[in-house]
Amino acid sequence: MVADSTPAWIAEVAFDDHGLIPAIAQDATTGQILMVAWMNAESLAETAQTGRAVFWSRSRKRLWRKGEESGHVQQVREIRLDCDGDVILLKVEQIGGIACHTGRASCFYRRLDTVDGSSVWTIVDPVLKDPELIYK
Amino acid sequence: MVADSTPAWIAEVAFDDHGLIPAIAQDATTGQILMVAWMNAESLAETAQTGRAVFWSRSRKRLWRKGEESGHVQQVREIRLDCDGDVILLKVEQIGGIACHTGRASCFYRRLDTVDGSSVWTIVDPVLKDPELIYK
């Protein structure tokens, strides 16, 4: 549901039945895909206004200003919307070079490989910083 | 629900309540994000087996072998899974250089711009081929 006061550009976004939309964060310089999280209208508006990525934490049920604990803020260089209006793309500068809570640059650190004839998810990216040192 | 015969690598994937997972297709060479679609276990298994992107069409409620009508097949170079196991990343070679049904390279062709003090979604990427010529 969209209130009358909703800006036109937000009314064009196709939020799902829960009022959410998936948002991809991509490194603006390297093109690396860092993470995917969810946004509601409020987090999208704040992201656009402040230039800092704000998501909606489904587990904590509150706004999640990326980096609020870790310091790993995402400065937003560009916001894009796909053809169906139901996915957001943020091109960001990842402060600290770490997007993932595991201490890796990207959350997509597992690759499907074939080992002895079987498919397995293999961790292929290094931990750059111990999570215990990130969230202390 | 996962059948007993489900391969271990698919059992590790966190499909949602509808048995689906979002999948990002990214150009393996340029890093451009091409599109986001949905997969079920069957489409993910076929993608891994054939090396060609297969999605689940939520509107048509059937497997969607990307390019089956348009010819714009995606050859899959790499499959990745994120830390929560609930988003798939495909690194692909986009045959024909067009992923979007609008005839554009990428579905993310709208950028949030400020015009006369207001935020607006601006189309910033060109149509490479008339959709009427793609889906004839």
C-alpha cells in the first residue's frame, strides 16, 4: 500500500506483498556483486536521500543502515530499477572493502565445482578480516 | 520440501516458501548485471547440468529456458551461492548481447536522477533490437 504522500518515483517501484523489494549491491568500480538484501519504501527513500545504503532487516524487523555496527558503510553512486520494477540495483563504494558478515569482500564466495564427479559448493574467496574483530 | 533423491548441493540451497530462489545473471566478461529471475530446484539442476540458464517463470508457472523464444540464450560460466544460501549468482555469456525483453542489454536500464529538484527514473540505456523482431 502506498500513501498519498508517496513520491512518484517510489510509487513506480513494485514492492512485493510484504512491501519489500530485493536490492543488489554492486561495487561501482569493479562490478563485483557484493550482496543482496531487502528494502521497504522507507529504506529506499532514505538511501536516495542520504546516499548511504539502508536496507530492511527481515530478521530484526527494522531499518538496517548497512555498516551501522561494522563500519562497512556503502556509499551509493547510482540507483537503478529493472524492467519489471521489482528489483533494485545499487552501485556502491564499499567502505572497508568488506560487504559480507563473514569478513569477505562479497557474500557470493561459494562456487559450484565438480569434485570426483559430484557437484559441491566450494569456498573460493578469502576472509579479509575476522568477524570477531568486525563486530566487537 | 526436498526429496530424498535431491543432490546434497541442491539441499544446501535455501529456497523460499514457494520453493524458489532469486538468481542474478551477470555478464561473465564485463560484470554488467543483466537480469534477475527465479529458479526452483529443477531449473537450478538443469542449469548446472546443461550449462544453459533455466529459470522458473512465475507468471507462466513452468520452466523457462532463457532464450527459448528470443534465441538470447545464457551460457553459464560459473554458479555462485551467497552466505545465507538464498540468492544464486550466474556468471554468463549472453548470446546476442541482449538479456531484456525490451531489447536492451540489461533489464536495469532505468537510473534514478534528479530533474528540477525531483527524483525520476530515467531510461539511460538504448534499445539494441526491436522486441517485435526478437519475438516474431
